[in-house]
Amino acid sequence: MDFDLTDKQRKRFAGVLAEVRDRLGRPDPPPGTPFTGAQWKSAAGIGLTGLCLPPEYGGGGLGALDTALCLQAFGQGCPDTGLVFAVAAHLLACAVPIRDFASAEVRRELLTGLASGELVAANAMTEDDAGSDLSRLSMTAGRGPEGYVLDGDKSFASNAPAADVFVTYAVTDPGAGFLGLTAFAVPAGFPGVSAGEPFDKMGLGGCPAGRVGFRRCEVPTAYRLGEEGQGTAIFQHSMAWERGCLFGAYLGVMDRQFARCVEHARQRRQFGHRIGDFQAVSHRIAAMKQRLESARLLLYRACWLIDEGRDHTGAVALSKVAVSEAAVANSLDAVQIFGGSGYLTATGIEHQLRDAVPALIFSGTTDIQRELIAREAGL
């Protein structure tokens, strides 16, 4: 059992981290502002929009673990976690299912643009009455003269206001339950597609999210992903990549956060001592380190299992819970360590907490992940 990264992986991580710091290391525009075209192009120029896409389409050809490591470097070097999330959602929830399930025609049309960042993708699955419960999806895809006609609304699609293509899911057989969903890649320019204004959110403001409407939207059969009725399986496939790899970004954020807390505990003095000399602070920092390293090991193992083609459902759920809960707990500790200054927006500490809270919800809530873990245990 080898817990070490290879020289190639370490060099790639260091290279990505250096480029991210150089191109995206300043919070400009301020975190909380939807990403700009210049920011997206900078991330694409580093190769982050195509990490795990095939080299023949301009992608990096990386597996799950190497993709997670690059996103970790992205999260560590970029102060705008919303931008990091936007790129990861584009890549993992959208480009991956197109990579693995699209027709040859659609792969040729979309993958090069997705890899280069010329196209921005949004995952349109959630509906007002269907978040965790996919059996309640109401958007339909009836048969049309050239394929399908999509009708319905999606309520919370990351990147939607800026998207050029939507990966979406609709009911094709109402009586088939989970086997009645079908997936599609729908260019934003198709007649009948409309995206709403960005939501005002608690955190991850760098990633614009909004509603998407499909009104009698005619979609040729070539833009269907996989076979009819395969939508649930395709969605779960993309979520395995997202839950496994995207949370590498939070490892990077926590690495940066931890280093700042240690530095502050060394420099800040109260009662004639560094605050790091007080057990109340030093033990808090030790707990932060324990959560971070435990989460890191679980995430690396989950991604390794994906790469090995082994059963990874339980491992991915465990890593998602561990990373998201560590991100929130460590952010609360960071605010406590910085005290009053941690409550001020100027330090960026409170912003890390607001960006961490959504990790408990997106890509399947913590409660859903615990259900998956319990089922894996045989309950």
C-alpha cells in the first residue's frame, strides 16, 4: 500500500498551483461576484476546463485522482472558490457525461469547446419539487418529428446564466420510475431554451446559478445521452466523478486556510504570549489538521477506486461527507482563531465559511450520502 504521490503527480500539482496563483491569485473581481470571461479564460488556459477530457479533443486525459489533485491545486491557489466550483461543475457534471455517453457527432461538436473553455456548461437536473428525489422530476421529453420535445423548468442550475450548453434530464416514460428518465445535451441556442438571472446566494457567488426553462424545445435524437431510460444511471455516473473529484477543491481551500491559521496563531499575541501557546488554540488547530488529513485520505481512496474500475459508491459517499463536514467545521474554527478579524469580510475568513456550507447540500446532501453509506453496510 503506497500513500505517496508519484513524482509526475507532484510536479503537475506544483505546476498547476503556480499557474493558478499567477493568473488567478488575486480576488479580482471580489469573491462573491459571478466569474468574468477573463477569469474563465485564465482557468481554461491552465487546462482546468478539460482535465479529464480526451486528448484528441484538447483535454488532459487525466483520471479521477489526477483530476482531483489539479482541482485541489486550483482551490488552494484561487481565493474565489465560486470560480473553482463553476469550473469543476462544468467539467464533472456536464463534460464527463458528454464524454462517456454522447453520440460521436455531438462529441465532435461539443467536447473541443468544453475542453478549451470556449463553451460553458451547466447541469440542469434539480426542479422545485425534485432535489434529492429524482422520481419527482416533472420535465418531460415527448417524441417529436426529429427526436424529442422538452417541456419543463429546472430550478437550480450552476453556471446557467452563462451557459452555452445544458446537460439536462427529463421523463420519457412516466410509468417506469427511475428507468423512465433520459439525459440530453442541449445547446443554449436551441429554440425554447431560456436561462434566468443569477440567484443571490449565501456563498459560492463566483458561480452564477439560476433557473432554466425548456418550452417546446425540439432536440434531435443525436443530442440524447446514452439510451432512452438511461438518464438515472448517467446522472449517477457523473455524480460519482463530481462527488469524488470536485471536493478536491475543498481540500485545497482547507490547506490554504490551515496555513493562515497557523501563521496567525504564531504571530497574534495576547497576555504576553502567542495565542498558539494556549492549549485552547493549539488543540483547535490540531483538530483542524486531523479533519483535513482524514478527509484527504478518504477522497484520494475514492478517486483511486474510480480509476481502478472498482465499486466506489460507498467510498465516494464517505469522502463527500468527510470533506464537506471538515470544510464547515474547519471554517468555523478559523473564524474562532481569528476572532473579531475573522468576522470581517476584509480578511476573507468568514467568506470561507459561507463557501463551505453549500458543500453539505450540492452533489447530494450529507443525509443522502449517509443513506448510501448505510446501504453499503447492509442496512
